[in-house]
Amino acid sequence: MTDHYFDALEQKLDLLIKRLDQLEEQNRQLRSRNDKLEEERAHLVQSNETTRAQVEAMITRLKTLERSK
């Protein structure tokens, strides 16, 4: 095999290693973003449940007031 063959192979390996590094970084960023979005979702679900409970309590009080008239 010639030096040209090994040079070409080395260039391909360098490109593959560079691409691997890029994909690993992209994967790390996507995982981080996903973790943040899951946290945000959990917070929004909790907030929604709290709001729902407050609205249900208000409806109950209104019904009670309406019946007492």
C-alpha cells in the first residue's frame, strides 16, 4: 500500500473523529435541553394542579353562597 492510501485513510479518520466530537457535543446539549424541558414541564404540571384545586375551591364556595341565598 502506498503512502497516498495511508494519507487518505488518515484524513478520513480525522474527519470521522471530528464528526464524532461534534455529535457528542450536540448530544450533550440536547440532553441538557431535554432535562431543562422536563423540569419545566413538571413545574407547569404542578402549577396546573394547584390552579385547578383553587378554581374548584372557588366554585364550591360560589355554590355554597348561591344555596345560602
